[in-house]
Amino acid sequence: MSRRTGPQCKLCRREGMKLYLKGSRCDTVKCSLSQREYPPGMHTWRRGSPSEYCIHLREKQKLKRYFGMNDGQFRRIFQLAERAKGNTGENLLVLLERRLDNVVYLLGWGLSRPNARQLVGHGHIQVNDKKVDIPSYLVKEGDVIKIKDADKSKKKIKENLEASQGSEIPGWIEPEEETPQGRILRMPTSEEASLPVAVQLVVELCSR
């Protein structure tokens, strides 16, 4: 495995687009996709056009890789989206946007979604003053997201906030920088989802 790129950069090259799995690095010249805008391998030019199934599968894989989900975890959240009222694709985007690791990332506490998922898994985050170490936890309206009252936790997130300064926080989250903490004002809409994915293709694939 190349130390220069790593597995996350190879995923971006394979999909042919930036997945932002390395946070702010993806916006710099260090991004491997900026250095080489074609898939890995010596016979790239022979591959031809992708099939319809391949195009659908790629969109599903993007969603899974954004949040580090395996097939079983993705299947469960897709079933929740199917059972909810309304459009399945929009429901899916809203459910993914409500994940605790995604909220931590949107608040700027994590430099990337994998980093935010790690912060949650290591117990640095609290919801309504209770420790929650499940990255897939779905936040609700009125929830208050805080940092664990420990010097190690505060130091780690302070460094991340300084590195991600200037990042835009969506309107459904109210940040408080002095504490710091974030309050969920309302549920997000599918239009506010920060994922450049053709979700209808995912629905078509998973509904077969």
C-alpha cells in the first residue's frame, strides 16, 4: 500500500470523483485525484464504458464509503428509509445526514467523516449530556451535541476546529463556539444533504 496515497485516495481515483474522505486535503494539490484524473491500473484505456448495473452500484458504494458502512449496516438504514412516509431516496439522504458522526463532521469537530466517526467511537462526544459512542446514532430535533468534559477531548477537537475554520455549517444545526456545542434545531431536508450522489440510482438498485 502506497504511503503517499493510502486506501482512501485510491477509492477517490476508482470512483473518478472526490469523496472527501481525507477532509481538507481533498481541496489541495495533494489530492491524488488532482494528480491523476483516471482510475488506477495499467490498462485503464481498455476498460470501455461502464454497464448500467456498474453505474448504479458505484452510487451505492459512494454512500457506503462516505460513512464507512458495510452491506448489513447499509441494508438496515435503507429499510428504515423504505418504511418511512414519502420518497425513499429523500428519506435515505435525511437519515444519513442525521448520523452523529456526520453532525460532528459538519460542526467542524472532525477533519473528515472517518475522523469524526473515530471521535464518536472513542467516546469524545456526548448527546444530551450522555456519552454516545455509536457513529450511526440518529440525532433528533432538540438534541444537544457536546464534547466530553476531558482535557484530551477538548484539545483534540480544538485543533480540528482551528484546521477547519471557515467551513459552512448547515442551517438545521445551531453551533455555539464558546462551549463548543451544537443544537439540532430541526430535521434536515434532502436538499441540504452534503452528499453529491445520484440517490435515485441507489434506490433503483436496492429495490430490485
